[in-house]
Amino acid sequence: MTGMFGEYGGQFVPETLVGPLARVEEEYQAAKEDPAFAAEIDALLRGFVGRSTPITRLRRLHTERGVTVWLKREDLTHTGAHKINNVIGQALLAQRMGKRRITAETGAGQHGVAVAAVCAHLGLECTIFQGSVDAKRQEPNLQRMRMLGARVVLVDAGSATLKDAISEAIRDWLAHPAETHYLLGSVVGPHPYPTIVRELQSVIGREAREQIQAETGRLPDAVVACVGGGSNSLGMFSAFLDDPVRLYGVQAAGDGTGTAGRHGAPLLHGEPGVFHGTRTYLMQDTSGQIHPTHSIAPGLDYAGAGPEHSHLRDTGRVHYLGVSDTQALEAFAALSRYEGIIPALESAHAVAALPLILPEMPDEAHVLVNLSGRGDKDLSSAAEALSIGEDGARVQDC
């Protein structure tokens, strides 16, 4: 089967989607060979998105033993997260295919905002599906999507979170295949999406690899990124897979990985199965029914993971670990108070993993963390959870 990463990936879809998926793959392969397509992506990434994004050295947090932690600042892109890197490429691909309508899913809302912004910029119609639970806790992004002209459909089915939004977006694509391109936001789903999204996000790793070497004269000792579906992490990891660099993927432990239905860590506590058209690790029961998930970060509240992550887990090339809601909130507050950077709660999981990772690092190590997005969208939920008052956040010593 094509599109496999070891035992994972493939294309497990209804017959009605085989043709549209083949068209996407054919057009993408042709586009990759067209210098004009690459030039248009690069021009938009520079002039609309604001690339390249810098790396920033932490000055107050995690400086023990001379360790230096660097953040790759995807929070500084237009729309505030890495998601727009992929959206630019797929939207141009849709135009190349003659599609004037985009359908997409969103969890935390950052993908949805990016889709809405790019569609407005390119003159494309878009419909975005978001779980009603996610929409409630990410109200600022819901407002942004609508302000940018998107039609946002709230999904009440199932857990009313990301997995249900993906299911509804796929149904919408099935209903309108001739005029619609499904702009999938992560390295999940059927082939060719995991490959397309990873390649479009690889700009993160290419920039970061060059930047860290310019700053330090060498490669980092470790690279860290959060993993829901896993596009920001694979975009970062892709530049270092062949290097002697430790790679860490951080999943959502929620209320604890020992709590059934209260975490989002399939790469730690899942089993292989088929989900959203691909074979990957997922959270399911013995009958194959999908377990409920939970994370304070909506972008990590997902029952599966990208199939390439499943392969990297099995081969041991990437080390996966879990961070709880409480740990992520503490990192959210600490990075804000001590470094002047408010991270997305998803990204805060990667920062929260540093106390688990740094003891394994040699003295004077350099560690590179992908800060995949900014935390504007999370201020209300984080402030409530942290009980932030007039004197600001109370954070533990870091």
C-alpha cells in the first residue's frame, strides 16, 4: 500500500474518496516539480506570513548547568501559529486544481483562523468545522474566523471536539467533491495528507537548523515539540532525523495517563488501529470504539496521532512523553512571567517537558523547543485555571 511509514499510514477510505485523493496526490506531485509553485509559496510565506521566524534564547528559565534553551518562534507568524505554513501550500494547490471552495476542521482554532485568513487573501470560499466544546473554550478564534469571512459550523456530535470536527469536514468533502478541496490541518488522515502536511511544515525545521548553527556553531543536543496530530513536531523534526540529535515529542497527559478517557496520549497508551482513514496508534477499546480524550489544550485533545509519529515511536527515533494539564499550566505561567512570552497551551506542553528532559542533557547543552503558537486564545481558560488576580500569575520556581 502506498503512503506507508513502516506499518502505519495508507488509505482506508470509502470508494468515493479514492478518486479525489488520487487527484490531490497527482496535482501535488506535479506542483512540487513546478518552480513557479514553490516561488509563490515562498513569496506568501515571506510577504503574508512573515517568515522567517526567529529563535529566542531563554534568559531566566532553565539555565541550570549552563544549559541554553532556545524557542523557535512560530507564535510570531501571521495568525499566531505554525498552521499557516501548511494552509498556504494547500490553498495554492486548490487553486491549481481549479477548486474555489475549501472545507477544513479546527480544534484550538489556529488552523481555522489560518484557513480563513488565507482564503480571504486568495479569494476562496471556506467552511470550517469546529467542535462546540472547543468553540466555547476558544471563543477569540471563533470570532476571528467569522471576522475573516469563514462560515463556521459548530459540531455537537460525539465529544464535540477535534475528532468530530474532522469527521464532519470529511463528510462535507464527500458531499461536494467536484468544487471542494479538503484542507486537512495536520499529519493525519489518509495518504497523501500526512506527507503533504509534513513537507509544507518542514520550513520550520529547515530554518531552525540553520539558525541554531548560526547562533551556536553546532547542532542542538535535543529538539522538543508537542504532539497532537503532530504537524508542528514533524515539521521541526524532519530537519534533524538524520543527525545525532535527541528528539522528544510531548503528548497531553491531561488528568493523568492512568485515567481512562482523561488524557490525549495515544503514542504512550494507545494501540494500532484505523482512524480517520489511516493506520496509526489511537485510543480505543477492545471492540475498536474510540475512547474519549481530554486535554486543557484543544489542539492536543485527539484520539490518534500522525502515522509517521507511530513509526518514529516504534523505531525509537523519537522519544515520546506525557505532560499533565497542571504541568502545562505551570509552564504557561512561567514562560509568561519570566520570559515575557505567552505560549499557546499546546506549546506550553513542550516547555513543561523541559524539567523531565534537561537532567538527561550534558552540561552546556543546547536544547531547541518549537513554540508552535501564541496564547491569546487561551488567556481566559488559563487565567481561570491559574486563578490569576491583580498581582498576576502565581508560578512555582522553575
